[in-house]
Amino acid sequence: MRRVGIVALNTFREAVRDRVLYNLVFFALVMIAASILVGQVSIGIEEMVIVTLGLSAISVIGLLIAVFIGVGLVSKEMDKRTLYALLAKPVHRWEFLLGKFGGLVLTLTVNTIAMAIGLFLALSLIKQSGEHVQGSVLVAVYFILLKLALVVALALLFSCFTTPLLSILYTAGLYIAGLFVMEMRTFQSDTMSLAMRSLLRWLSYLLPNFENFDVMAAAAHGRAIPTALIAQNTAYAALYCAVVLAAAAAIFTRRNLK
Amino acid sequence: MATAAIEIENLTKDYPFGFLHLKKRTSLEGLTMSVEDGEVFGFLGPNGAGKSTTIKLLVGLIFPTAGTARILGKSISDISMHADIGYLPEQPYFYDYLTAAELLDYFARFHDLSAQERKARVDRMLKKVGLETARKIQLRKYSKGMLQRVGLAQAILHDPKVVILDEPMSGLDPVGRREVRDIILELKQAGKTVLFSTHILSDAEMLCDRVGVIVGGKLRGVGAPDEIVGLKAEAMEILFEYAGAANGLGGLLSKVTQTGTRYRTQVAEADLYATVQQLCGVRAKILSVTQVKATLEEYFMHLVEGDRAQATAVEVSGK
């Protein structure tokens, strides 16, 4: 695991030096503008608007970073041949992959935490938020982070065997499909054959369920989020990431480099 | 009897191609050879001959279709073997957001070295490859030659027993080439095994105990450089200065090329002494006498004459 950590820290350093964290400036501007505007256009729902806006921004910015940097984690190293010298060191390919994954997740964690601090600052500017709101927002931020880790794992998987453009399409496609898994599972139509219904049902279990990570509405309304859901989402994200990363490692370990 | 540091047995690499990957192109065919412990071995061949393929197979960047190889007695699939090898990729490229010192420190971390030892080694290596003053510059600002030096430094940073260099002289100016040659000789003196690929004959002649010539994915010969690629002198070239009237050169006049007061002529080896005497007789100042050899390219072409069709295939499939 020590070697995984070395690769992860270097991946984080790459993100920092490539100015990935500059997006925080954009986020800060959005939050400042929103805080000023919301106070003028909304009456009594400032907190809800700020929470929704802030969580959406955290999610979208995180997703953009996860997808666009995630798909290049391996393919960029292969194209530029920067991993040739590295793989000649005593490091397993799966350690390299896990390190790349860990490095980007670390970057996203730092990024998300910084944005969450920004969100809480914006909330404090509006009015004194209740503890229940702050707790829900924290859980919502945590769920966004779990979702981003899952997206990074998927992007990394595609990065191991296809081009960055196709990786973006596949990852984005899976993400969008993953937002509708519950609909797929419960969707019933008389015109649909039994086989098709069965296929849809199986697909709904296979696809990553991103719907479960969306608790934005609950956070905005200050509703408490059940502990069971936190445990369930944590376990689900960990298990799904493990399976996807194992698949990525299986592909990458057998891959001939150019 | 010397033990083999690198043993290669029937190593073959096919690359599938076509829509369904049903066709295959053989990049390396049944390579069997060994590199002895403490030996400097040159891998010679034209572009696309299979040199880099062999090296990539040895360091585990690609996987063989058939055959096996062992380095220091360990299979090339055994990752622990990598602790004892150093590798310089062809036309190396590294993380350009790092400085040379940071990159070397990063690679050193994979070799279980203490922070103090890492720093000492990084400093030593940067000095060895002449990059001390550029140690804090990001690699994105490095020239090709400087990157090659960094590549060499990372390859020998952990004091490996076997050093594998893919075209180590590529992209270097004459000074850089000489420095790399000196480093290879130092490694030899330190008892390291060095395998390097090149298509420059003089490098191989100067450094190698043995060379292997590979053409079209097949090994065409292994032995001492003189035995394998010892190209006979085709003629002797004499460079001289002559201030007198051109017709004073007599019979030589028809064979010389004049540039100012300097003349150049090629004569058969058997006629060398007679010609030199003749030139001394007319008070010409002899500047140099050198052997005219066939180029390595001509040698390679000679090798593939027998199976030109295959040579053509190699050219077509060349990267």
C-alpha cells in the first residue's frame, strides 16, 4: 500500500500543479454572487436556495473534474509514455491504478471540502442556520464525494482500454443511466415483453445507482438523513468501486503498452 | 564460467491487427540469446527490427506471445526482479510538472530508500548527468537531450545490477553522447550488466563486449563487434594540403577532389604507401589517412538481401 500512496500523492501533486483547484475561485464567485442575489429575490427561503445552489455547484464541478481528469488518468500516461519508467520500477500495475484512483479522489476530497466550507460560509452570511440543516448538508456533501469516487472508478476503467473521448461518453452515459435506475426497476408497460422487463430489471441492478446519493432536497429542507442510508451508500460505493477497480486492474494488467 | 544475467529463450511477440484482430504481425520471432553477468551488450538493428520490442518484453511493458526470459535468475513476470534493473525508455518523457530532483526523488521512493539516502542519491545522479544547475527547473522546460539525461539518471539511481537502455544516445549532442558512453563504461567497471540498443555502429564498437544484430524480428548473429559487424575497409581516404600547381600531382590529379588548398583522394589499401610516398615527393602535407567503411545501413541491407520481401514487410509495419 506504500507504493499506492506514493503514486496517489504524485497524482494529487499533478492536479495541484495543473491548477485543477483553481475551480474553487469560480465556485467562490458563484457562492458570493448567489448570497448577494438571493437576499434580494427570495423571502424566507434563502437558506434553501443557497443549499441547493451550493450542493449543485459542488456536484457539477466535482463531476467535471472526475470525468475529464479521470479518463486521462491512465490513457494520458500511456500516450505520453510517462508510465514506462515507472512500471520498470518494483511496482505492480494494480498498485499504479489504485494510486491514480486514490490521487484523484484525494484531489476531489480536498476540492469538495473547500467548496463545502464556502457553502457554510455563504449560509452563515444569510442567517444563522439550524444544526439540522448543517448536518444534512454535511451528509449531502459526503454523498457527493461517494458519487464522485464511483465516477472516477468508472472513468479509470474506461481509460484502461479506450480513447479519452469514448471514455467520456461511456462514463457520462453510465452516470446519466445511473440516475434513472429506480425508474428502470419499477417501469412496467403492457407493450413490453417479459424478456425486456427482465433485462431492464437486471440492468437496473448492474448499473451504478446514482439516485441513492441524491439527498439535495432533504438537505435543502433541513430534513434529517437516516443513518441507515449513510451506511448503505457508503457500503454500496465501496463495493461498487472495488468491483470496477478490480475489472480495471484485470484489463490493465494484461495490456500491452505501445 | 560467467553466469547469464539475462537469459532469453524463444521469445516471440505477435501483434494482432485488422478489424477483428484475426491477422497478426510478428515483431519478434523466436529470440534466444543471453547476456553474461558484467557484460556490456549492444543490440543492433535498423528501425523496426525488434530491438525496442525485446527490451519492452524484458521490462514487462508488453507480454510475450511465446517464450520466456529471466533476468538475474528471476522470470520477467516477477515484479521483484524490477528492484535490480534500471531502464531508460526510448525517447523518454516524464511528468513535466515535476523538476528533475522531484522526479528522481519520486522514483527513488519505490526502492525503499530513506529520505537521507534518497537526497544523497538524487544529488549524486544529477551531478553525474550534468543537470545540477537545472535541478529546480520543471521538466516541461527541458530539451530532448536534457530529458535523455534525466532518463539515464533515473535508470541508475538505485544502483541496479542490470541496466537496460533503449537508444541511450538518441537526441544527444556530441558532448552528451560522450558523457553517456563514459557512464556506460563506469557501469561496466562497477561490474554492472548493461544491455543497450542502438543503430549507431561506432557506439557499439566502442563500448560493447558483444553485440547482437537483429533484423526483421530475427536475431542474425551474436558475438564480438569485430566478428559480427567488422566491416572491411573498402578504401583508404587521404586528406592533404598542396600549395603547388595542380598538374604537379601527376597521375593522382584525376582522382582528387579539391577544396581550396586541400585535396581529398581515395585509394585501394594496397596502393596506400605508394600514394603517400608520391605525395611526400611533391611536398604535399598529409593531414589524415582514414579507412572508408561501408555504413551500418549498408550492412543491414546486406543482411536482408536474402529475404528482401521480409525486409519490405518490416519497413511497411515500421512504427
